[in-house]
Amino acid sequence: MMREIDHYNVLLVDDEYYLRQSLRRRIEEEADDFRIVAEASDGREALKALDEHDIHVVFTDIRMPVMDGLALAEKIHESGRGILMVILTGYAEFEYARKALTYGVTDYLLKPVEPEELSNTLSALRVSLQKYYRLSDENEAGRLGAKESVHQAVRYMQEHYMEEIDIASLADSLGFNSAYLTRLFNRYVGETPLKYLTGLRITEAKKLLRDTTLSIADVGARVGYPDQFYFSKTFRKAVGVNPSAFRSEGR
């Protein structure tokens, strides 16, 4: 029978405190349905945390004092609790970490953990967890509400890209601060709000540059860049050539 839970509980295990905090911050920024409920600095502490909390996912370093990640993975596997495990490892420990796959480890991440790799791992974990757990309606509603807010922001940018758009004001109109809107954009769109807006403007500028009756300044103004110098600088950074060269090359 599928259990209903509010969120997926995560245990972080690493003997380096600052690495744990970095991973905690990145998971919390990336996924609001995963919550860090416990931390441990070695495998023995982790086993104690597993007894005290209803853990669904464990992220563990491979090299730790007292009890390493491989031994911890073996203990968790033998417990039969169905906890998903992700091993954190460096290149030098890669072959050693592969042994953990025999203990039912779901995935491994190479350190330093890249944002895209972490996002992919969380997505894979989510798919596996959804076979056994159902998030409560309140949590699911919150996720759907955040996603709809991003869609609203995207629609607004698509309709008003030719105007001045202040990301902070846009975020405020949706009930967020700009930092949170940026996290949501990265999660659901794959890039920041500013980068998305710039992409819209540059795409339209390329089309308008084919009309040689329009000056470079006119094109810039029509896509939200009234300052011609700033338009040319932004266009060159995005495309590799300035607007005049783009037009003369007949792209």
C-alpha cells in the first residue's frame, strides 16, 4: 500500500561539515519536496540517525572515519528498509565506490557535485520514490502553485519583452523575492529569469535585423534595449558578433 507523506526525508553523511552544508543548501534550493531532516559525520552516527528518523534517502560520502560509506551502504542494504542511497565520491575512489552498487545503491555523484548532475539524481530519486510514497495534497499543491507562477512569469516576459522588465518587481508581483524566483526558474525552465528574457530578446532581434530598413538602434529599442551600445554589447555576448556584422553576414 502506498504511504502518504509530506516530503521525502533525507540524511546527509559526510565527515566534512562545510561540504554537508553546501550539499544541504543545494538540495533545498533545487527541490522543495526533499527535506534534510538529519546529518551525520560518519557511518555509525548515520545508523543512529536512521533509528531516530523516518529516512527515505541517504547521501553519503565514501571515505569517512569510524565507519565509511561502503560499510554504511552494506548495513542499510541488510536492513531491508528500502532506503535509497546515493554515494558521494572523488575520481580516485571511483572504482571503490562501484562496489557499493552491489548493496543496492541508487546512484553516485562525483565531487565536486555539479548542479546538473544533482538535478538529474534528484529527478531519478523522485521517480523511484513515487512508486512507494504519495506526497500529501498540501505539498503537491505547493509545487504545482510554484510551477504555475513560473508559467505566469514566462508568459509575461513573452508578451512584454520589448518593455523594461525588472526581475525583482516581477518576482514581487508573484509573491516571491527575486532569489526565490530565480531558483524556481532554474528548476522548471533550466535557466535564470534574466537569461530567459535575454534569449527572447535576442531571438526577436535576429528576425528584425533581416529588415534593412530598420536601424540597429531601432531594432534594439523594439526588443527592450533602448541603449544601442548596451544592445550591441548584449547581442555580441549572446551571438558572437555584433548586430551590424550579423546583418551583413545575412544570417
